[in-house]
Amino acid sequence: MAVGVSSEKNVGRRLREARLSRAVELDRAAEETRIHRKFLEALERDAPPEEFPAPMYARAFLRE
């Protein structure tokens, strides 16, 4: 099945829901993943690639 734009935009929502379902605060998630809080926030709101140091960072952060 092909991934459409609408499902791509849901990634941030799914990340946030997963974090909240585990009762993990952003600060703790940042500490455990070693990803700066501002980038975790950007991922959760499906921020454009320009908000990351380089577009590849967003992909690497998602893998983490």
C-alpha cells in the first residue's frame, strides 16, 4: 500500500500519542533519545525540514 501525504502528516500525531500513552514527558524523551527537545517538538507537530539542522536529521531522529 502506498503512503500518502495524509498519513505522512500523521507521523507527528502518532509520535505524540505514543509518548503520552507511556506517560513520558518531552524532557525525559529528549534525555533518553539524546535528541534536543526542540527537535522532538518539531517532529510531533510535523514541522517542515527547514526546522532541522539538515533534512536528513528529521529522518534520523524518527529512526531513533
